[in-house]
Amino acid sequence: MKVTLKVWRQKNRNASGGFKTYATSELNENMSFLEMLDVVNEDLANQGEEPIAFDHDCREGICGTCSLVIDGKPHGPHRGVATCQTYMRSFKDGDEIVIEPFRAKAFPLIKDLVVDRAAFERIQHAGGFITVRTGSAPDANNILVPKENAELAMDAAQCIGCGACVAACKNASAMLFVAAKVSHLGLLPQGQPERYRRVKAMVEQMDAEGFGACTVTGSCEAVCPKAISLDFIARMNRDYAVALLQGETKAAKAGGAG
């Protein structure tokens, strides 16, 4: 099979960019989308042209770096898979495929299809940790965790931080990402000491990074490669409200003491 690619090319964040059209050589329909880009880049290199810059690492849907917008949808046509898990058999011979980077103010473009998602890392640094000493691995039944909480925590922990939720949201909101990171710790006993301090710190960092507000359209859940539920946003909002109330209570007590 052969396809035509319309790829966003941009030298750096300060340069102007635009789409460039490439006709591929013969492709195997069973190759992954990233393998197809490898073939295209090899052809470009052989022709003396600069290869297309794109992010990738594990190619197993684990790391989240393979973040592309394919035909207007983050990660491509399927639900519950990352770009690296999308195969050329998902397209037809002769198709024109449009490939763009994730577009959000908080994800400044580096080059071509590569964006800087360090904002996610700064959000996690703000509160995505526990201070409980883990030591050696404890017996499984030392700390009892309700089955429902354990399963919910595992569901939230599946978030790979790819940023598809941000790319799909009309407001470029990072609420689904932050909610997943807050919830997978906040649901477990080890995460309780920092539970409310964590949610307040991470939400404040999210706002400081310039992500937009959540209007609950559900676009984030629809494109998430790990199908993270919107329910986690509601859970995070409840914890955030408690954190704000605790802060007001402490301030009132301090004022009364003075």
C-alpha cells in the first residue's frame, strides 16, 4: 500500500511552520504508524532532505512519548491505543493522512511534531509523591486496602502522561492528567498524609503552567489511550474543595488566636 502524508514541519518554536506533502514508498499494511514514519524518514535522508522529527521510545503504549495528532485526533483513529499501537492496516491504500503535533500553549513546540511536555513533570514534582518510608517490600496483607480502592488506584495509575487529553480539549485543560495522578495516590493508605496538600499543590501548578479550565465535554476521556475515566476529575474536585476548606479553617483559627 501507499499513502500520502501531509506533515506539519516547523524548524523551531520561533519559526513559522506549515504542512508539507510526502508520497510514501510501498508500505506493509502490518507495520506500525511509527515504522511507516521511519520508512519515510529513510527515504528523505536518502534524498538529502531533513527527516521528520517525532518523539518515540517504548513503542509499546507505555511511555506516552509517541504523541501525534492523526487526521485531527490525538493518537489516531482508534480508542484506547497510543500512536505507536496504530497500524497502517487502519488506513486504506491511497489515503491522505494529516499529521500534526499536539497544540497547546503549555506544550510549546520544539520541532516538527515534537512538543515540550515538561509542564506535566513540574505538576508531578509539585505533589505527586509520598513521604512514607517504604523500606523493604512489606507482606501484601500488612496494610489492608479495600478492593474497590485498589482497583480504582490501578485504573488511575495507568495514565502515561502523554498529553492527549490536553490536545483534544478545546480549552487545553490538563484536568484528566492531574486527576489521575492525584487519585492513584489519594486512594491508597500510603498517600493519605499528603492527600489534601497534594491536590492543592498540583492544581495550583497546573494553573500556573497555563492549562485551560475543564468544561467537562468528555473529549479527554474519548482520546485517552488508557481510557482514564472522567470520574477521577470529580474525585479530585472533591478533594480540592476539602483542601480549600481546611486552609480557610486554619486561617480562621490563626486569626482568632491573634
